[in-house]
Amino acid sequence: MRRELYFPLFSGILFFSAFMSFPAFRLVFLCLALPGLGLVARAGMTLDTPYTNRGKTDFDTALQLLNPYGTWSKINGKWAFTPTDHEAPYTDGRWIYTEYGWYWKGRLPHSWVTEHYGYWKRGANKVWSWYPGPYWLPEIVEIRATSKYIGWRSAAVDEEGNYVEPPIDRYSKADEWSFVTLVQFANPITPDIVAKPDVAEKELDESTDCRHTYLTYREIDRPGPHPADFADLCRDGGMLAPPSLSDEAAALAPPPKTVMASSTAAIMNGTNQPALLGAQIDPTADTRKVKYWITMSLPTFWTAPPSDAKPEEIYLYRPDFYQDEDGIARRITLWFNPQTRTTLKDLLGEIPPSGKTTATTAPSGPATPAIPASGDDPFRSPLDDSYAPSPGSTNHPVNSSTKSKSPAPSGLNTSTTNQN
């Protein structure tokens, strides 16, 4: 800095310090500053880094996007979604490794919600159905392994990630498990490569719980095998994030010289400094590292990833739902019966409204699906104030010029089913 600028700068600092020492002046300063902060907030500026905020939405968004791919019904008193393809969950996609650990990247159009919220359960008719839930997870499965195979099965978990089902329900039906070889685990998976039931039964009987410890600034216990064991088995490189130019430069650089510590002070600096001060790292811990994917959040389902996305970033639509599990059930009921709701007890089916159709009998037709629109609101719910079905029809919105990106619901199976 030029010498002639020192005095004005120093004088300005002293003047501001003296100005703020008087309470009245501080009050004036706050009155001037707060409107400016309000303008920033109204302009939509936040301190969040773009694509890191997951955002929130009603479960109506999921109902809209699930419309073309299956039907809803009540199974043992709970709403469940049954896809028309009847594929077993987590069999069409691939496993990739992220900062959260193993993440299932499904290829089905409903994978974003059905394979990351809630849980799946197979009924007595051997058909899989999805039970919605409010919490997002990178994978919701239990993983077991042998020396040659790795298998997984959808698992209902609580808020803490603990399994809800007892062991007898998780291990008594081997055909509910998807087993693949180690090479297949590291590459794209399709339903046709999953092991046959007789092989699955043998592998499940010999399998053990599969977990690994990944070392970052601390040891993190995670489900599934260590990703470093599969780096050489992945043919297309998609399981791990591609290396950046800085990663390649670091790989070519000579390793740092090891400093022999001759005192306690020397141990606490340089290359001998621990990753976390005070942390006790197991000397036998697996210290292997991999280039994992970094998950980013899209604000809407229809938002495309940015053009300047980094190679190691994967962009997902994974919103927080406003509703909890009970609220989701109420939204589904309202979705198919928007004209029959009266009170909360009527909605829950505790007191059937007199002379009206209940949630367990066939309604006149499914509610009008949400319509994607331009702007910040990605859809228009049929439950908002603008909903008014056209005369004699419940499947088309009033504004016929607006077309939905998804067709109307393919149907509602309203018969109450008991499946074990």
C-alpha cells in the first residue's frame, strides 16, 4: 500500500471506533444497516452455496411424478405404491460412492423417491410395493456379503437408521435378497444379472453383516464394503468420481519427506500432525482413500444441472417434505378424494362422513394431477384455491390450454388388501 494512504486509513478506523462507542450512534448505524439487509433478503440472496440447500416441498410433488408409473392402494391399513413394472427394488441402477458412503443411483423414473424415502415390502402375491416416508437416505437397504457375492434387501428403518423389522422377517425369505458377484457390484446392475433364488439362499445362509470404516478426519462406520476393494473391478469408472487435474498432479508429485520427530513439540507439527487434534486413530484402521462423488441438490425435479458443474459432482432432486409420515398419508387421501374431506377425523377414516364417499371406497375418479408451471413453483396442486374441476370431469384442469408433463393417475386400487 502507498505510504500516503496510511494516515487517512488509520484516521478512518479511529473515527469509526469513536463513533461506535456512543450508544446513540450505534442505534443510528443499526437503523441504517437493517433496511439494507432486508433488501438483500427480498432480492433472494442467501448465504447458502448454490445447489447445497435441499429445499422443501409438499408430498403432492411426489404424487404428481409417480402418477404415470403405478397405482396406490391401502395394504394393512397403510398407503402403498405398486409400480406397473413389478421389478424388485434396487435392481436397475448402480452403486456409487459419495461423501455419504454408498449411494444407489437408480435408473427407473421413480427411483429418486421410491428408492431413497420410505421402504419396500413384498406382499403375499410376490409383488413389491413402496411405503412412503419423510426422510431421505442415500440407500435404505441391509447389505450382507460372502467371499464371492454381495447381497442387499430393502429395509424399513427408524429416524436413527435402526432396522424396524425383526431378524426373522429379514432373513427368512432369501428370494427377497439381491445377490451379485463382486465384479457385478462395481458395475451397472440390471434385474437379469441378480442371482437366482437357490443361489441367493445359499449365499444368504453363509453371509455376514457387511460394513466398513472410512477414514476422513475421523473414523466413520458405514454399511457396505470398502470402496477401495472395487476400484480395479469397475470397468467404466462410474462407481467412483473421475479424478480432477489437481488429483492427477498430486499423483505425479513426489511423496513428502517423513520428518523424524525427536521431541514432543516436533510430533505436533509438519507431516506428523494428526488429522484431528486430540483424536485417537486406530493404528490398524484402513487408511485407503478413494475419489468419491459429491452430492448436490436440485431445486426442482425439472431443473437441469448447471453447465459449470464439476466432474466429481452428482446433482440429485432430494427435497425435504413438509409432512411427516402421518401427514404424507393424509396428503395421499386428499389427493384421491379432494371433494369428500370435511373434518380431520373424516379424513383419517375414523368417522365416515354421512352420505359421502370414504377413503376406502372407490371415488368418482382420481384427483387432477399437479401441473408443472414456469417460475419458482414447480407445480400447481389440485388442493389449492385455484382448483375447480370442469363440469362432469375430474381428470382435467379448468385451463385446458395448460398441459401436464405427466398423464393423469393410471388408477387407484381402492380395495383394502391384507398382505403378509
